[in-house]
Amino acid sequence: MKVLSLRYCQHVNCETMDVISANANPFFLKELYLDGCENVNDEALIRLTKPNPKAYEIPNMSIYKLSDLLVSEQLRELASSADELRRLVTEISTSGTRALEVISLSECRQITD
């Protein structure tokens, strides 16, 4: 699943963020929409972004050439060697929702910071 939309769901709260954080696979979930979720607050966002102690299975990168993996300029800036790429992928595998590209929070009025 790449996109999770819970827009205007009145039952989304801190406990929901715990579940998402614990189960979000950082290699797949890229967008989270919480627009209009009335119970989303600062604490919910803290829970959402906490590090995930359960690492997801890291892809077997030994079957790829480094040049095939470093296709984007941004990735080349982050990892210029196989060891740096391995470190980056390991870091992402434990990041949970920190790998999200989009978190939409419009009309979440309890967020103060």
C-alpha cells in the first residue's frame, strides 16, 4: 500500500497513530492523508513519527550493481558507496513512517506546533 487516506475520520487518534507507526512499511507507504481528523493532535504526530524498533526485511542489494541502484541524483548525494547505501537502506527499514513523502494535515485544528 502506497497511500493511506483517513480523511475526516472522527475515530483517528493517538492510538491510531501507534498502529500506523508500528505497521507502516517504509519501503511502501509513501502518503498519509489525515485531513479533517478532529482528534489528531501534537501527541498523535509524535507517536506517528517515533522510530520503529521492528525493522522490515531489507532488500537483498547484493544482486544489483551499485550504478543500477544509484539512479537518482538525490540518492547519489546520500550514498556514494555500497556501504553508505547499505547503511541508508538499514536506516530506512527501521524508520517506519519517517519515510513518508506526504503527510496531509489540513483542518487538523488540534495541532499547535
